[in-house]
Amino acid sequence: MAAASASRSSRGSGLNLALFYVFLIVFVLVSVAPLLWVFKMSIITKSELFASPPTILPRTPTAASYATIFGDPAFQKALINSTIIAGTTTIICLFFGSIAAYAIARLRFRFKSIVMTLILAISFFPPVAIIAPLFIQFRTFGIIDTYLAAIVPDVVFALPLTIWILVSFFKELPRDLEEAAKVDGATTIQAFRKVIVPLAAPGVFTTAILTFIFAWNEFLFANTFLFDADTQPVTVAIPNFATVYTVDYGAQAAAAVMVTMPLVILVLIFQRRIVSGLTAGAVKG
Amino acid sequence: MAEVTLEDVSKIYGEDVVAVRDMNLDIKDGEFIVFVGPSGCGKSTALRMIAGLEDISSGKVFIGDNVVNDLPPRDRDIAMVFQNYALYPHMNVRENMGFALKLKKMDKAEIERRVDEAARILSIERFLDRKPKALSGGQRQRVALGRAIVREPKAFLMDEPLSNLDAKLRVQMRTEIGKLHNRIGVTTIYVTHDQTEAMTMADRIVVLKDGVVQQVDTPQVMYENPKNVFVAGFIGSPAMNFMRARLEKENGGYAATFGRTRIPLDRSAVGERGMDLGRYAGEEVVLGIRPEHIEDATLAEGAAIGSTNAPNTIEVEPQVIESMGSEKYLYFGIPQEQSVHLDSVAHMTGDSGVDGGGSADDFDEMLVARVSAESQARRGDRMLLALDASKIKLFDPETEQAIL
């Protein structure tokens, strides 16, 4: 989209166009380079890893690191833990988020913008600042080392995002449709279920992906509240590919790639939908 | 099919924002009623209260013999057509039309039969399997109508259903809705801001302004005998002209005078209202005359009228002449002391209709005459216009109510 508008505005000016592409290429390189480097690290041998000077292209590609991590039951367990934590967070966020967002988008009540700001304010808190009090509370509740210790703070920080995106989605849906459904004989619940939900599905889906990515990538809370490998997600497990004497960088890189892959695939498949979801409300369709 | 009755119905938002005030109306079974008025007059709110989409602040709404105030829309057995069609985008035409019947858990075969029947009436059989987004505006509007028809409801409620269509299609759909109503004869309440739609479709028109019903009458009565300045100016296109005049007694009858013009009022029109008119003798009144009742004096019927010293003529200097082919519109100013500035007239600017309404905007202060195409009138040339004395309307300048 940026490319399209930039090329449109710079039509007729060769210099501008050239500058645009220079910046584009630099930007992409800067963003992508670390990821490519990690990928490279994951497919080379240990000796090549420590070669000096470092190789740019992998000399002898190998899947050894991948074999290592998939052979490691701890990594498999961590993947499952991540899925459980991110999945549960997403489901909880969507359930409460869609109900709250629907109410905010549809009902008339006072101080609506204040409510919206308060919701957003929650995500203003730097997680680091609340980590100590949370730890004490969680210990009191006895949920340290359980999935809940990661899910609860994840939900707290993801829910504002979920609500904000969904509100803009629900606002886009014409009110007439619900009214038409009600006149057609539907109850409020039926109108919501048979008309609103199917129409909002793309929006809900986008929100789900974004929430899932957020929870999947979360590290700080999980690292602080989960000590037991039985509950740790992959983000926490990756640094553990180290022994007292050596760090298995190759395995860490392979694990990082494996963890990122599902997200990249999700986003690539649904990128059009995600962009339109984020900009819903900005432009009249 | 049923009667719809409104008894002292009001809608008040918050503390004191009145959208509809004490509305009373008896809609007969099978009648086609049009609510018309400028934007913000409460016509849509009134309709939505009947539909159940808006709470009723006070008063009662009856559909048939039942008070429906507290019934949700689904229990009122009414069908509604919305301005933007409100078709369910994720269902095809057939599902859209059958949605209400499906909710009623009606037999599949019966749903099929009714949808096919409605599709045939509206000639949309070809589109039954399409999604709404694959249809044109006119086709979508037909589907919206179809969704209403299949219900076989007690009443149809239509909220500006044609205003999203282009001018030509609007005229065509207007006729179709009329035909449809003749065919199925369901009580219909139709909301529009377009007086032309109201005039052409309605059995009776309800004119609203600021939430208050101004007049309820058949189109013809409304046109011939508007109850006040607002209705007079709102109904008819181009809008009625208003000017200041004085009412004077004249050998047993009355005459309205302004400038050098003296119009003897038609005795039969004055009739039994002569007594009331007496109160205004010697007083200032607002005179109203429709553009179509003003003619180029040289073409006006009757030799006496055509002569320069005939009493019912005015001398004007046309500023703009619009030739419509079949007739000509002359726009002309009148002296400051004769022009009228009424709130209710200013209110209507731009809402007076599709044709001519737009151009009339630019000539706020001007009057319009609709003269024969043969008129030789030229811009800037002084000329005489003859006013049809039998069509003159008089209004009280204070209350704005009609006195003749």
C-alpha cells in the first residue's frame, strides 16, 4: 500500500522514485537481515558457526540443529505450552473482547470515550513495572508455575488491543442490518448470531491472529512466573538450549525459526485481511 | 392487513428534545400513507416508533386492535424497507427473502413458494442465487421489497426507500411501488422528504414539521387547501410564492392589494369564510399564489385580463427565464416591502422537490411564474403577469394559518 501511494505521488519524478526504492531496500534489508542471519545460523554446522571470518552464505547446509530440537522432548513440550497459553489467551480475549466491543460500538451511554481511553490506558503500563507486585499476588494465589500465571497477564495486556480493533469493526457494520433482522422476526441474540457474527467474522479472525501473535511472542511474564519446564512456553525454553559449558547456538536459532514460522505463514496467508482489519473505520468502504 | 392508529404519540430524547409531539393518526386498512417533511421533522422517528425500533415516550400505537407499545419489532408483524436496503450481505437473494419465514420455522416448501411468487411479481427471478453485492441499486431495492412482501405482514413501513436511486430509476420504482400496493393492498406507511413522491403515491399525505403534524389530507386537498404557510410552501413544485398584501372590503366582497395591484377575491372561494375574512379587513395578510397560477398577461385568458390596466396583474422584470420546453419558468423580484420572510418558508429551502427545487435555491428572494411556452418574455424586459384570482390563498401573518 505504501509502495502504491508512493509510486503514484512520485510519478514523473525519476529521482524521487529512485530515492523511494533506495529507502525501501535499505528498510527491508535492515528489518530482514537479522531474521535471515538466524535462519542461516540454524542450517550450518557448529564449526562454520564459529568460523572467522564468518561466512555469508552457508557452506554446508545441514538439518542437524533441527534434528536436535525436534529430538528434544522439552522443546516439544514447550511448543505445546506455547500453543495452550496463546490459544487460551486468544479465546478469552475474543470472548470478552467481542461482547465488550459490540456493546461499546452499539449502545449509547455516557463517558464512552473515557471508557475507551481507560481500556487503552491498561496497555500503557510498562509490564516491567508491574511484574514484582504481580509476582507477589500470583504467589499468594498459588498460580506461579501454572499456565494461568502467563495467561492472566497476557489477557490483561492483549484485551485492550482486541477491544479497540473489534470496536472499529463492529462500528462499520450498518445498524440497519440488525434492525432489519429484528423486524424480520429475530430476537437480539438471533440477530447477533445470524447477522452480526457472520459479517464480523473477518474482523474477529484478524483480531484473533493479532492476539495470538502477541501471546505467542510474550516472554517477560512467562520467564518471570514460570520456572518449571512443564509449563514454560518456547520463548522461555529457547535460551535453555545451553549446558553449563556450551551454548548450542545452532539449536537456539533453529528453535527461533520454528517458533516464528507459524506466525509468518499465518500473516502471509491473511495479510490482506489483517491490513483491511487494522484500517477498518479509517476509510469508508 | 390492519389499521394502524397513533394516539397522542410523542418521542422525547433526554430531557427536552422533542422529535415527535402528540401525533394522532388513523390509518385505514390498505391505505397508502406518506409521511413527508424536511429533514429532522420527525417523520422517520414516527415510523420507527411504529416499527418498534424506537421507544415511545408517551401515547399509544395500535396495529389492528392491539396496543403494540411494548412489543418488540418481531411481534408486531410488520415489514420494513430501509433507505440503504439493509440486505444481509452474506446471504443470497433467496435466503434474504426467506430469512423472516425461516425464523418463523415455516415449512421449506412454503418458503420456496412464497419467495418464488414474490420474485415473479418483482421480476427478480434471475437473481435469486446472487449475493446482494452483485446487484444494482434498483435490483437491491426490489429484493428489499421482496423481503417485505413474502412476509404477508399487517403493514409495510418504508423509510425513504428510493432516495439512494438515481432520478430516473426513482420515478420508475415509484410507479412500481404504486402498482405493487394496488395489487396486494397492504397498509403502507411511506416516509420521504420528496413532496413529489408524496403527491404521486399517497392516498393521504401527512405533513410534519418540527415533530408536529401540520396537515393530513389527500394530495389534491393538500394542494388546493393547505392549512398553513408551511404546507402551502412545502407541497407543490416549484413552491408557492408568498408576498405581503392588504385585505380590503370592496363593494360587498374583498380584494387583496399590494403595490398597484388589486385582486378582487373570487366570491365563490370566499363563500362562507366571508365572516372570518371580515376580521382581517384593512389588515395585512400573507398572500400565496402558486407559480402555475400566474400567466403571461398577454396570453392569459379573457381580454380584460390581458389589458394593461386590468386589476389582477403585476408588472415585473424577469431576472432568469428557464425554458422547460412545455413551459417557461420566470424568476422575478418584488419590492422589498412586499416580500415575506417567514421562518417556515426559509425552512423548506432545498426540500421542495426534485424538479426545480434545486434552481429555486439560488433565487431565495425571488418569485416564480410558470407561464406558457409561447410567452415572449425576455430577461430584463418589463412585462405584465396575470394572477388567477380564484387560486389566491391568504394566510394570517402571525399564526401563519390559512384564512382563505
